[in-house]
Amino acid sequence: MLDEQTQKAPPPPFGWSPSALRAERFWDSYVVDQGWDSFTTEDHAVWDLLFARQVELLGSRIVSEFLDGIDLLRLDHPGIPELGELNAILEPRTGWRTVAVAGLVPDDAFFAMLTERVFPVGNFIRRRAQLDYLEAPDCFHDLFGHIPMLAHHAFAEMVEHVGRLGTAAIAAGEGHRMARVYWHSVEFGLAKENGELKILGAGLASSFGEAHFSLESDAVERLPFLAGKAVKTPYRHDAFQPRYLVSESLDSTVAEVLALSPEELLAL
Ligand SMILES: [Fe+2]
């Protein structure tokens, strides 16, 4: 039964529904201030160390669009990027923007953010003593690993679609399907470039140990990246991957994911 206050409330605006409201903004509660002024000299030094080490490690082992994104977004400037300054370049380019979060965001909120071209970035950075151990994605993983590719128009469109697919999969109680597609593309995907195997995913781009491993280890499987294969391929979040999915090119990854509809995802 409606209470008195509810009965007196004005009618909702045309087109409003509780589910629409939830789909649009329920993730707001996870957004925090980046607190950039609170980062210490040591925090910025850790960023600089990680950045220099990873750029040297990756060399040309990563798709060239990633390196273009680093340049475009001026991520090579010293110190942890300030999200407002980053957004001032990123948002006019592809419509993506970053927001700060305090830790891992639940899958439903994460995918909902992606549908609005919003990418959550941890408001913390690992300690020097734990350069290669992370309990939750920090701002180095999020900013260095993910954001360069969001400056690329086609990839930017693909990640928004990933958000729509993830939201639909969760609503159907099948979130694991899209989690796998996401994992084998956005996080740990490989792609060929001029016939050479390259890193594509953010989890590999930002990893000191797994970047080379993914490309060079003889102890792993490398299988073609197809949506149907990705949906059926489990992943590890606590160890290096036993198998990687490889697409023929960055464009192939984008086309494969964009061609996937929520209905097809649930039927695979
Ligand atoms: Fe990530």
C-alpha cells in the first residue's frame, strides 16, 4: 500500500521508470573524489617508476594504437594523472571520461558505467614494496592499461557496447558470459598487427610479469578470438592465464564484439 507521502508525490516525468533511473545513475554511489592533492611525492614516484618500467618492457610488443593513446592523452607526463586534466583531452575526442572509485566496482555498476562511456579509476596506487602484487586494480592498471585505448574511436565504441552486453547478461542472470568476453578482449586479449602477435588487453599492458609471458610462453594455448569461443573459455584472476584468445587484428576484435547482440550472447 502507498503511504501518504507517496500518494501526494507529483507524477513522474514522461518516460521515467524506476528501472531506467537505476540503469542510468545507480552507480553514482561508487564515485569518489580522486583526491589528487593527497597523493604523496612517493606515490607520484611510484607512478613514474611503473610507467618507465612498463613502457620499456612493452616496447613495440603492444598494438600501435595503445602507444598513440599514451601520446594523445599525454600520459607520459611525470606523476599520477589528474582526472580532470585527462578528461579535458579524452572526452572531446571519444566521449569517454574517467571517474575515481575507491576500489573494485561490482560488475553491474561497472558495465552500467561503460554504457555511458564512463571508466572507473582507482583513487590509490600500489606501494613500492608491492610493485607487482595487486589486491585490487589501482590507478596504474586503470589509467595506463585501459585509458590509452579509449582514445581510439573504434575501440571506444566497442567498450561502450561491452557495457550494454554486460548489463543485459547480468539482467538475465548470465553475467559470467560477458565477463568472459570482456576478460578475453579488453583485459587479456592479444591481436595481430602486420602478422605479429601483440598485446591488446589492459591486464597484459599493465603487467610486468605477464606481458612477455602472454606473447612468448610455450606453455600456454593461443586460440582464435571469436565471441562464441570467448563465452565458453574460463579465465584465471589469481594467476597467469593458461590460454589467450588472439584476433587477426584490433579491428577484428572490435568487429567481433560489436556484431554480438545481447540475444546472441545469451544463446551462445
Ligand atoms: Fe582492468
